[in-house]
Amino acid sequence: MTQPDPQTQPEHPQETSAGVLIIRYGLGAVMVGAGIVLLIISPAGLGFDGFALAVGGGLSVVLFNVLFRLGLSSEADREG
């Protein structure tokens, strides 16, 4: 098996754009914020349920992105 030529492989960008960071982590933060607003507006019943759903969903989005980035970084360590 031959090794691929390093000059033909695309460079892995180290810098991420602001738009990517907003989608990656901002979406989860907005969901958590929406849950807090729901709890403040209606502290009983629907507000509490909405808080739990929004915060759970937002934290899962952020955790998914963190774990995905962690997995990609460990693949880069195995190359070479």
C-alpha cells in the first residue's frame, strides 16, 4: 500500500470562521436561552416543560458538536 502524497492532500484549516462557530455553539446557546425565557414567562406547567425541552436540546447540540470536534482531532493524531 502506498502512502498518499502530502502535497496533493488538502490542508486542514486551523482557523474556523465566525459563522461556523455561531452555528456550532450559538444554536445551542439560543436554545438554552429560550428555555430560560420560557421558565421566566410561565414558571409552572408549560414553562417548566418548555425549559426542560429547550435546555436539554440545546445542551445536546453543544455536546454533539464538542464530541464531533474531539473525534476529528483524534483522527488527525493517528495520521502520520
